[in-house]
Amino acid sequence: MDPLEIEDTSDWLGCPTELETCRQFLRMAENEIQELNVQLRKAREDIFGLVQMHADVSKERDQLRLQAARLHGENSELSGQVRSLLIVSDQREHLFRENQRLLKEKRDQQ
């Protein structure tokens, strides 16, 4: 017998025939395909969930950016008002001191 020749075992007791071997391989392949389809479906659901999460987070980010821009604008406006009030307060102090000085001069002249 040639060592490279495959021995025919189809007539051995308990050994599967070539057809039985093919059927077993086909069942294994079908099971693997079914499992891969389940995994693919799960992966698609996960991807859809991630896309939805990304969309939600992007929407929230955009809203926060708008809110931050609005708050920045309000802050700038309030800062301008505070500067104006400080200028008015300084002017009031200056006028009060000037008024006190003039009152003192008037008293001193009398």
C-alpha cells in the first residue's frame, strides 16, 4: 500500500460514510451560520444604539454650546453694566467730595 493513499474506511463498523461526513459538516456549517447571524443582528443593534447615543450626545452638546454662548453674552452685558455702575459710583464720589469742599469754602467765607 502506498503511504500517500488514503485508506477506504467506509465498510468499517461505526465509521461514518462520506455522505454522513458531508451531512455532519453541513449541519456544523449551518449552526455556525445561525450563530453568526445572531451575532450580526446583535452587532447591528449595538451599532444602532451607539449611533443613537452619539446623536443624542451631539444634540445635547449643541444645546450646551448655545447655552454657553447665551450665558457669555449675558455675562458681557452684565460686565458692561457693572463697569457703567462703577463709573457712576466714582463720579458720585467725586461730586460728593467736590460738594463737601465747596460747602466748606462757603462756610469759611461766612
